[in-house]
Amino acid sequence: MNTSGKPTISVHQLLTEMSNCLALKLLTSNANLEREVTICYVQRLGLALTGNSRYIDSGRIEILGQSENHYLTQLSPENRLSLIANLPLNEITAIIITKGLDPPEELLKLAEIAGLPILITSEISAIAISKLTDFLSKKLAPLIILHGVMMEMFSLGVLLQGESGVGKSECALDLIIHGHRLVSDDVVEIRRVGASHLICSAPEMVRDHMEIRGLGILNIKDLFGFSALALSSPLNLIIHLERWEQHKFYDRIGLDEEFNQILELNVSLIRLPVTFGRNVSTLVEVAVRNHLLKLRGINAVRDFTARHSAALSPDLRSKENK
């Protein structure tokens, strides 16, 4: 059982979810399929078969490919049994045999005793490792769940946040009508994939749906078609909708840049005051367009202040010379 709080995946899940991708089959009948994968990088048995098994990590998938299998077949039955018996079979999560090779009988017998899952695929090792790493890097990515509405706009991922009742879902619905795509309403799963990418998606239970006060639960797929939905999206911008307060100071120029840290990565944050008469969806669209221009090196505020400073410079110099 996982008690660390870190994402894990059981061998049973791996076998089920990658059955089509790798055509995995289980070879051992006494396998403990609840063993957990905790490391996304797959390891070849290689060096461990020479007797040096100290670098085998618990929670990692091990690969037995053509080279490893050929090496084992060249050994005498006694040496082969000794090498396999010295492997930490109780710590290894699972062994996957590639290229549809026949595994050594000694491995199958000892795996049955240890409850070690032995899986087989017809794919070669390089392809199997690539597919497994890609699958596991997504499944085992650090995860956080946030409240908000996730949209895909102009190929950017935009998270609308704000207190309940501020109009996030209504704004998102208007954006969908304007051709943008919904990722998730109300609950957003955010995973850190790799060193610098945040990927957002919807929990299975709420996917394709949206709640609008007065209308209830809407099925966006049925109303607007598949084109109105995105299965996932990177997180590029957070727009925080907040109720307008008359005596609160708001940045009217846009010089100040804010960021929100999510899973130790900084995400650009824009605070957008909401009040009666403001077309919020249009303001959100413009904010996203402006952010896209900034990513391309076009900064309206910077250019404006530069022109303003240049225009004032002659007057300032003339005053200094007097």
C-alpha cells in the first residue's frame, strides 16, 4: 500500500492500461499484481545478471531483452539458477520480457515462489522502454487538484480562478461559444511532467460537463460537439476573477507582473476585476492575446513607457540646462 502520498501505479493497472499499447501478457500465475511502480524510468537487468544487483531500485520495472536472455542461455543451469536466485526478486516490481522471447525456466520458477510478476511483449526492448517511460512519466507525475475552470485558448492553457459565484463557468461558456475549448470545469487536475511542464486535465467523473447556475449540469460534448473540448492542456496562464472593490488599488498600466507557484513552477497570473457591465469573456480573450504577444516579445506596456520616457526626455534635459 502506498503511504507516501506520491503517485504510484500497480502492476495490475499497468497490465490493463498497456494491454493494447504493448500487448502485455502475464506469464506467472502466482504473481502479486498489487506491487507498485513508483519510478517512471525503466531499467534493463543487464549488469544485475553479472552478480551486481545493488543498483536495482525497488519500485522500478526491469527489462529482460534479447542480450540478457542470450547471456543467460549460455550459462550452465547451475550458474543460471545461482544468478537469478541472487536477484532481489522480492523488491523488483515486475520483469518484462521483450521480443516474445522464451524466458529461462529458472526465472519463472523463482518468480512464482517470490510472487514476482513476469510479463511478456512482442516489442523489441527499445520500443518497449520508450512506450513504458512515456506512459509512466504521465501516470507518476506529481499531481495537484485545484478549483477553477480550465480552458484552451489560442493554443494556450488558461486557468480561470476566483471565489464561488464570481462567474467563472458563465465566462467559460461564453468562451466556448466563441470557439475556445473546455478542458475541465470546477475541478482541475494538474500534473508536472518533466522539468518545466504543467499538464491540466479533468477528472473522469466531471469530464465534458459544466455546471451553470439556473441551468444545472450541461453536457458540452452534446451541446457543442467534440471540437468544444480538449482532453488536456498545458498550463500557461492563470486569470483570477475577483469582485470589483471601489476603494481597492488596481494596476491600471500593467507594469507589475505576478506569478503563482504550482508544483514549484511559476505560472503567470493576471487579476481581473469583475463588475456589472464588464464583458468578462472579451476581457479574458484580450488578456490571453496580450499574454501571447508578450511570449513573442511584443510588450505594449514596455513599448508605451519607452515612448513616453523618450518624449519627456527633451523637456527634462532643457529644464536641467536652465
